[in-house]
Amino acid sequence: IAPSMDERRTLLETIDRNATRMQRVVGDIVDLARFRAGRVQLQLRRIDATELAQSAIDSVALLASSRNQRIELTAPDHPIWLFGDFRRLEQTIVNLLSNAEKYSPPGSLISMSVAAAGSDVRWTVIDRGSGIKAADKARLFERFFVADSDRSGSTGGIGLGLPISLLIAQAHDGRIEVHSRPGHGSTFSVVIPASGPSEVPEE
């Protein structure tokens, strides 16, 4: 029996989601190798933190909507300027949003905010998942570490997104902050100086 149009649509959407995730996995593996070899050069320019956040949300929106999740952005009505690598910082935010999508229940809200914090810029992603165990939290940024499966209702990744995101933040003289308790969701924040890194890695 040939599949119906709805079944075909569902199959195509599943293929598209899996292809997108596989593409990100391959990109993460390549990026990790380049970072470890010291072969990453930042392409610095003046960018708007809110524009970057919206671009990252657009990249994850299809995956989130397939699970009836909504991503809500809170940002000021004026630009927040910083000096950074748009593509690399977007990659970091996409990784955080992708984790929030994977580890949040269907139909839930994922909150994102952008704000100036003194001389820094802060992007924050909040999920409504089951939170992170203390033992897992200590290892989140280890390569190939995947948190306990009961934090997710779907299959996890291969444990490269967060380590690469941290490397990108650190290349901008920034950091990633994590706040989470089991049963209370998780909050991840990327914080970098608005003025950009003091030293730029060269190839």
C-alpha cells in the first residue's frame, strides 16, 4: 500500500531533520579537529547581537516546530553592537538552542534573551527539560560526553556541540555559564566582551 500524502510529508520531514543533524555532527567533528590543531581564524566584524540571535533561532525553528515547541526571543528594541565572528557565534547559539530543543518536552517553550551586561554581551537560552544531574554538569564540556539519557525524550548527540561552543566563546575572550537543577530545566548563557577578543588566533 502506497503511503498517503500525510505519511509522505512526515517521512520527508523526518529525513530533513536527520539530515540537518547529521550535517551539524560532521561540521562539529571538522571544527573540533581545526580548533585542536590551532587552525581557526576568527572573521571579526561589527554585528548586532539580536540579529545574530534571530538568525540562530531561524536555523532551529523547523526542528522545534516539528515537536510543537516555541522559541520566544526577548531583546531590547535597539541594536546591541559587538565585535565578533558572526558565523562562529551563531554556531554557538545554534548548539545551545538545539540542545534545548532535544532536551525539552514536546509542546514546551524555549526562552532566549539578549542583553548588554556592562561591557559584555549575554545570550541566554532556557529550556523546560528535566535538568542536569550534578555529576553530568561537571562533564558537560568534555569531548564526546553525552548527559544522562533521562534528561532527553529523544536521542542525544555525540557530545561535541558544547565543547566547540566553549572553544568559540573562549576564542572571543568569553565564557559559557550553566545553571541547572534536576526537575527545573537548564539555563545556558554565552557571555563575551562587546569589544571583541584582545588577541585573534591566526592560522
